[in-house]
Amino acid sequence: MGAYYMNEAMFDLAEAGFVDRTVTYLEGTSPGGADVVLLVERQPFPEGKSLRQVTAQHVNDARKRLRGYSVIFQRDVEVAGLPAIDLGVRWREESGTPVYTRQTHLAVGGAWLIVAGEVPLAEREFCDAYVDRALGSLQLRE
């Protein structure tokens, strides 16, 4: 992998087969006072798979892990000039609290990016607004 860059620093990596599976996790608060999250996950794009296939696998994995997981909508969109798959899902925390997650999946070079917002279900509109803003301002480097 060689040099690895972060916003604050750069360092050299030994030849040990490191794979970048970066997760950026941002926490905030909605105008209604609810905790909100914006998450950007990066991992290598699986060889021989389409964006639709990796997104479907991600959904299937979440259905196994999260209680009451169901897809509210799925649509093909374009983000920063690239095809993407946009999903809205709901599920329940262990406490029974309903949660809304908005996720957008896209392939950038050899990477699979997932941009996701997560809020209590009652804050769905706010989540869609801040995810739309992040996606609308996304500037990709390949």
C-alpha cells in the first residue's frame, strides 16, 4: 500500500497486505434534539461483482443482523457523475426504538463507498436532507 494519507497526517505502511476499510463516523444533533449520525464507509470493491450485487449482499447481511430490517425504497441515482444506488431502510434497536437509515452505495475506482445517515424514525426528513446535502456536495478524487 505504501504511503497512507489522512487529513492530519501521512505514514508509510510495511508490505503486509493492508486493505483500506476506512469508516468516517460523524455525530450530530437534529433540530428536534435527536442524535444523528453521518457515516462514510470505504472498502475494496469486490471483484466480479456489480454495484447492484454488492448492495443486495449488504442488505441481506443487515437483514440477518438488525431486527425488523425492511427496505422502504431503493432507487438508481447519480452522485458526483457516477451511478449509485440509494436506499431508505428501517429497523428496530434492541430497545424497540424504530430507526431510519438512508444509504447510498457507489463505486469509485476500485473502492466501494457507502454514505449513510441514521436517525430515530421520527427524524427521517431531517436525515434525508442532510444526506442529500452531503451527496450533492461530494467531490470525488480517483
